[in-house]
Amino acid sequence: MLNEKILVIDDDTNILEVIQMRLRALGYHVTTAKDSKEAKKALSTTAFNLVILDLRLAEENGIQLMEEIMGCNPILPIIILTAHGSIESAVEAMSKGAYSYITKPFNNEELSILIKNALEKQRLTREIEQLRSKLNEQYNFKNIITQNKKMQEIFERVIKISQTDCTVSIYGESGTGKEMIARAIHHNSNRSKGPFVATNCGAIPEGLLENELFGHIRGAYTDAHESKDGLFTRAEGGTVFLDEISNTSATLQVKLLRVLQEREIKPVGGSKNIKVNVRVVAASNTDLQKAVQEGIFREDLFYRIHVVPIYLPPLRERKDDIPLLANYFMTEFCKALKKDALEFTPATLQRMALYDWPGNIRELKNKVEHATIMSNKNIITPEDMFSNAEVTPKSTFNSFKDAKERFEHEYVENLLKISKGNISKASKMANRNRAEIYKLIKKYNINIEHYKHISP
């Protein structure tokens, strides 16, 4: 892209005129400066895309000026002009951050290519910084949408976790936002400038998952013509997010345990261990403690990933957030579709509050997107969001058995909330023995640990 602004600094006015003429012919906006004073004045008033700097200015140190410029704008590329006899100094300048150097007398085409490449590098650097800034803003805890007390307590916990480098396990039903929490932890941690690499252990066949995580060396198997890095290698300095870790095989669990204990991996077909510097965040939509008891999940691995657990409630337990989330999604979809903002009717808000949301936030987002696309008015009605079967209320009573089980389930959940998961306290409050409480907990597959970390 032409029209970029270039600052040329040289104490030789003839060279300044030649470079200015050549670069303007290529379509660049050029400003010249004969010394550091003029250069600093220009830099204070104009946002330049590139600096071309003579290494030897009269009675001034070009490298020192370069360091001052880079101190104010670290991503501004600087090309050094140098004579044949001072190439060593140019190389020193590059070791201190200069993009490249060119010797006098220079070739027009060579200078043009060097400038083009330097500007392209700066453009990519800016895009990466903008993307990183956008991601950091997106996953900043101040921008996470909730008014639910339980979720606010969880975010307070997550803020503390982010400042450490501990292993984290996130539990919650599908669609509750486990990956969003993992990304928030990463983008608010000291590893935020490193990569965030995610994989769903349940979506990859067992035979391929080890290769996906640890990579392979050339010749590891028939089609392994080249070596390939795995997720742990690609995430160096950052975070690995292992979703649905409960779906890993016993063999792979042993290898994951080694990663967490020794901080090293062994690629498929390899004979040497490779050290890795990553943070591991694991997630599961099932009760890993129960999986340990059933012999499906290794106990030692469980305790390695269960250092700091986070339990995300389903959307049906945070219904006060539904209008907030629905309005946020609707606004975003309207922007993307270039539609005027819509409004949910009172009947739609009521229907959303009554609905159980088995797919949680993911389902809410999908339904709002569908409604935003299909709505022909400036409002969203229940019919826009829900199918006929979902909109029409049930005309018959639940059976006695269903009603009783629903009451039991809700009663036990409320009991555990108030007692904070303390079974002895819960049994005394209910005037029932501990065995009966445990029996109900098992019957409705309730995770006791979840209630130990929330307020009643």
C-alpha cells in the first residue's frame, strides 16, 4: 500500500534530495531531517510508517538516535544507511532492533524492495497488536456479561486464578462457556502474549489424539513424511485447553500425567523427551470424581488437573442473565446483518425465562441468531425464537412420579446450596439420615463439589 509516510534522516542534503525524489516517485509521502533535533520534531507531529536513518550523522550517534526512536515506537521499522566501511556498525544496529541496512551508493530497486518488505512487516505487526488488543478487550473480566451472583463469585475466583500459573479444571454442561472462561484466564494472565491452543479430546479419534497433542517425528508411521509439532509444542509460552478430557484413553492419561508432572512430551515415534513451557486448562461436562470412582479416569491425573476447580452453572440456574445475554447477542447479530436493532416482546422474554435451555448459552445464541435473521418486524416474538412445540405450553399435568422427582431434585439442590455441600448439615436440616441424602444425590447425578464453592 502506497501513501505511507517515511522519515529520512541524513546530514547530507544531496542524499536527502535524491532519496526524497525517488521515494515520492514511488508514491510515498517523504519528510526529511538533517539532524536529531529536526527528526524528533517531525516524529512528535507525524505518525510515520518507516524511518531511514544514516548511521553516521555529523557529531551525532545514529545508533543512539535509533534507540531513542524505538523507545517511543517499538514497532516502527528503521532501515540503516551505511557506507561500506561501517557495515559492522550496521549489523550492531540490527542486533539492537533495526529492520535492515543498505550500503551507499544504493540501488533504487534494492531500496524499493527493502522499504516494501519493512512496511509489510509493520502492517502485520500492527494487525497482530490490534487483534491481541481486541482479544484482551473481549476477554477482559469487566466486559463479561452477567448480573448473576453465582457467576460474579466465579469471576472473582477466576481473576485470582489468572494471576497464577496453576493448572485449572473447568466443569459444566455443554454450552455453559467453559472455553470462554479458559480464554479469559489466558488473556488476563502473564501468558497472554503466548498462544492459546484448544482441542476437544472427544472430537478426535483415540488413535489420532496422541499425534494431535504431542506431534510426531518423520518416519513415525507410513505417511509421516515430515515431522509435525503437536499442540503442546505450538502452545509454548502460552496455554493448552483440553476440552472433554474425560474422553481420553487410559494410555493417553498416563502421558498427560507426565506432561503435568515433568513438563515434557515425547512425540509419536520419538526417543527423546522435549521440555514444554505451557499452562494446562482442562474441562469436562461430566463428574471426573465419579469417573475416578468408576475406574474410567486415573486418580493421580485427576488430582493433577483438579488443583483449582471451577464449576459453571447451567443457564437454567442463572435465568436473571438471559435477557442481558439475549440482548447482547441480538445487538451483535444486527450489526453483522446491518439491520436496525430489534426488541424482544414481553411474551418472548417470559418464554425465555420459562424455557429450560438444555443447550445452555450456545443454544440461546443460536436461537437469537435465528430470530434476528427471520424477524420481519422491529420486534422478536416467541414464534421467531421457538418452534411450535416449544412455544405451546403443555396442556396436561405432569404425572405424580414426574412431579415428585422434580420436587426431590430441586429440594436436594436447594439443600446443598444452603449447606454449601456439607452432607451432615444437609441431613440435619432435612431431618433425614446421611444415607438418604447420598441416595438422592446419586439418583439425580448431583455434583456435591459444585455447592462447596458457591454462596447460598
